[in-house]
Amino acid sequence: MGYYYYIILGVSLTTSFSAFFLGAKWNAYQGYLKYIFVLTLISSIADAINYFALWYYKITAQYFYQLHISFFYRLIEFLLLFEFFKWLVGINRRLVISIQVVAALYFLWCYPEVPYTGLQMIDSTPLRILNCLTFIFMSILALVHYLRKMEIENPIDDPLFFTISSVLMYFSGITFIAAFDWYLQEFDRNASYVSWSFQNLFVILRNVLFGIAFYKQSKQPNGIRV
Amino acid sequence: MELESDNLLLLISLGTMVTFFLSGSIIFFVIFYQKKMLQKKMETQKIETDYQRKLLQSTIESQEKERKRIASELHDGVGAMLSATKLNLGMITNGTIPKEELKEVVCESKDMIDETIDTVRRISKDLLPSSLEQFGLAKALEELTEKLSNQNTHVTFELIESKDHTLDVQRQLLTFRIVQELINNALRHSEASLVKVVVKVDDSFQIVVSDNGEGFDLEATRKDIKKGVGLYNIENRVSLLNGEVKFESKEGKGTTISIIFEF
């Protein structure tokens, strides 16, 4: 395993914690940022556990995202981001329930396989693709909603814009990795390090943008904009 | 096997780059579009603010003009007559007028008082025509057109009433003032020989004032605040009726002004 993988994962972990502390420092617990703040906190913990597993147990990279922690992280990430977009866009109630039911069923269908198949055998590819596509769609929907409202003169000054952009860029970036990584591991385990390094680069980008959103929020005079 | 792995890695890299590029493009589009739209919105707001400012200015100017006119009529007409009457009465009291001229001076004073009463009535009528209160808008407009008609310019009035509707007094007065100003403008500036006033009452209230005069350059008049005061004044009054006004004019081809509002 290349040392660059450690470095990228280390940077990812650092940015994750930095974004979390930026949020914690300026008390951004209210409004929509509370979801992102909790997500950053959980992401930091999940990354730390992964990093520890990599370093202490010498666990190979391809198993990272087959671990319980990753599986649960993905579920929490889905729930938090879904709540965030639901709050932001005000999605149709029926659509919300439908997506929640599908997500719950999918998770319930996937997870009980673990005791029988072993952790490394769970192919969560469809779940991950569905997850990515859902949030790409929701981010675009949120941007359209954002454009319709036309409240902010310059989007670059708005924490909400950074948050939505961050989610869109992150999920757009990892969609192909989510789709093909499982098959890539079948051919060449070492090649999957490269693809997961890509994934971590997008995590870094996401965390940096979340951090900027927290920072921008702290600079807003009247706190949260609803 | 390694080749397939390399191909797959290449596919992942390319696919990732494409989707990432697409998402970046969407974000840049949002930034660009938002800035552009806000710029447009600000420009529209500026135009609206300018328009409101011009309207306010025209209202103030129009009020000042009206005050000056009333002051001038009171000073030159009523004031002068009353001063002369006072002088006559003073001379009668002092006994400076010979007895044989006394009757003549008293008659002269009486005539001057009658003239003063007429002037006061005229001013009062100009401020609020009595026919408007007594007989309604149509009659008041008919009287107005008759009064304003002169040897050089013939002013006509036509009422086309297909439905029976009545306007409240406030709106009647506002409509009367608009028509009054439109006819005055035509008489003062257009050199027209004919001014037509047509009032059409159906589901909505429509007024068309047209003349066969010189016409004017609409855009140029709007840009010149002094010349455009009349237009803004009309627009201002029509907006109080929640109506719409349309100016049509070409130099040498007369002017048609159409106003429409709902009951």
C-alpha cells in the first residue's frame, strides 16, 4: 500500500476535524448547519476509526467501506443530508416518505446479510450509487430553489451555497468510484487504493467547503439566515 | 487482468472527472446566473426608483402650478375687484363723491362685487365642478368640453355607454382632472383644430382623448423632466385609479391617449 494513501487519509481526517472545530468554535448549531455540523462530527469519528484500523490492524483499504462503521456512517449521512435538503427545499411529503421507505428497506435488506456472508462480502454498490444520485438530484434541486429565491447578491458570500455546492461536488465525484470500485477490487486490489484515494480527495474538498460554510456563517451579522 | 484493471481505473478516473466537471459547471452557472439576475433586478429597481422620483417631482410641480394659478386668480381678480370696491366705498363714506355721481359709483361697486362673486364661483368650479357632484362625470365632462372649446379649437365629447356603472366621487373627480389636463395640454401645446374626448363604459371604463395637432416625440419628452412632467402627472393619476395609460404620438400626426381602468 502506498504511503500517499496514508497522507491523503490523514489530510482528510485533519480537514474533517478542522471543519468540525470551525463549526464548534463559532457555535453554528442552529438552522440547517446543525445537520452539517453533526455530519462533520460523525465523519471525523468515522475517519479516525478507519485511520486507526488501517494503522493498528493493518486492515487493507478495500475493506474500509465494508466495515460496520462505514455502513452506519452512510446511513447517518443519508438521514442527515436528507433532513438538510428536506428543510431547504421543502420537498413534497409523499416523495419524502417514499424515499425514506425505500432507503430503510434497502438498508434492512442489505444489512442482515452480514452475519451470513461476512463483512467483506457485502456489495453495497447499488446502495451507494442510489445514495449518490439522490443527493446529486437534491443538490441540483436545492440550487434551482436557491436561484428562485434570489436573496443573496453574491453566492460566494453565502454559507448555504457552499454547503450545497460541497454536497453536489462530493457526490458527483464519488459516483463513479461507488459504481466501479467493487469490480475493480475483483481484478486488482492495489488499484482500488487509487480509486479510494480519489474518494478521499473528494472528502477533503467536501470538508474544506463545509469549513468555509461554517466560517461564512460565523461572519454573518444576524446568525442564521432562514 | 492488469490491462482490464487499468482500463477500469481509467474509466473511473474519466467518469469521475466528467461528473465532477459537470457539477462544477452547474455551480459556476449558478454563481454567474445569480450575479447576472441580481444585476438585472438592481437595474430594474433603479429604473423604478427613478420613475417614482419623477412621479413625485411631477406631483409637486403640478401642485405648485395649481397653487400659483389660484393665487394669481385671487390676487389679480378677486383682490383687485375688492380693492376697487373698498376704494369706492371709502369715497362714498368720506363724501368726496358728488351727489349726482353717487348712484353711478354705487352701481359700479355693485357690478364689481357681482364680478368678484363670479370669479370666486369660477375658481371654486375649477377646483371642484358643481356639475360633477350634481349630475355626474358625463355631464361635467360635457360642460368642460363646451367651456374649453374656442374659435381655434373645437373640443367634442362622446359617451358610449353599453352598461350601467357608477364611479365613486373620488374616482369621478380623479377622472375629471385627468381629462381636464389632457384637453388643456392639447389646447396649449398641440396647435390642434380638433380635440375629441370619447368615454366608453362597458365592463371597464375607457377614456380616449385624441387631437389632430402637431404630436410630439414621446421618448424625448420622457427624458426631459420639465417637458415630461405632464406625462408623469397623468401616469401618476391613472395609477391611483389602478388603471393603464397608453400614449400614442408622432410628430405631425396628432396624439391619442387611451386610459382604461376597472370599476
